[in-house]
Amino acid sequence: MAWIVGRNRNFLTAVAVVLSICGMYFLCLTRGLNEIYFGDILNVASAFFFALHILVIDRYRRLDSLMISCLQFVVAGSLALLCALVFDSLTWANFLESLVPIIYAGVISSGVGYTLQIVGQKYADPASSALVLSLESVFAALAGFILLGEVLTGREFFGGILVFLAVICAQIPDILMVYRNQKNMPR
């Protein structure tokens, strides 16, 4: 999507994107394209909106990160409350019972995580940001393997390795730029 809006046209980044897509295929679609579920379609839709989120953050990177984050949470919280009022039966007892998970998900998981993403993305190109953020799936699979004893096939390990290589490949242009700048600095 960054290429569509003319943000990045680097060859190594294109290679990294292809590697990442292939890696996600091997990691997530364990039975290939033969068995795609509704949840898979929802994940693709989520990835589309997450990519839009990354591009919007990139577009407004010069603004105050904390203000962008606060605005994002006010809008998302308002929409969530509206959906809860329309589609759910809210009671005070249910709210109090769910207060700790709501605070954890709202403050720690979303608040801290997305705020740090917005702050960090000021210094990164959107395609590289998306590739780094795609490691979430790899670490989720590894955590399931290590902590929960889930079984990962060789295909899934291979997919994780491809995604990791994609992230490294996307960083090469930045590393080369830093190296060139240091080489040209007066001593």
C-alpha cells in the first residue's frame, strides 16, 4: 500500500515484502489455500486496515505522537462503546466483573503498545514498519511452541524464518545509508 501512495520504491524492500508474504503463507496457511476459513478472511481485512493505520501514522508523523495516540483512543473507544450499546446488553455488574481485563487491554496492551508504535514509526518507513510488525505472528507462534507446548511443523518454522529474513532484508537500505553517512563524515 505504501508503494501505491508513492512512499517507497526500494528493490530490497520489495524483496522483503515478497519474502514476508511467502513466510506468512507457510506460517499461517498450514494446509495451503485449500482450507481458508472465515477467520482467515477477517485477518486479511484486519491487515488491510492495519496497513491503512500505518500509512495514516506516516502521513501525520510530524504531529505530536501522544496527541495522535489520544485521538486514536478516543475515536476507537467511542466506536466500541457505541457498538456495545447497540449490540450488547450492558449491566453495571458485568462491567465491574470485566473491569480488570478492560483496563489491561485498554491501557497496557493497546494504550502502551500503540502509543510506542506511533512514537517509533516517526523514524521508520511504513513498509519497514509493517514488516517489523509482522514479526508479531512469528513471536506468537514461538510463544505458543515454547510456553504452551504447541506443535510447529517444519513448514511453519520455515515460514517464521522467511518473515525474519524479510525484516532483516528491509533494514539493509537504512544500514547502508548510515554506513555511507559515517564514511563521508569529516574526522
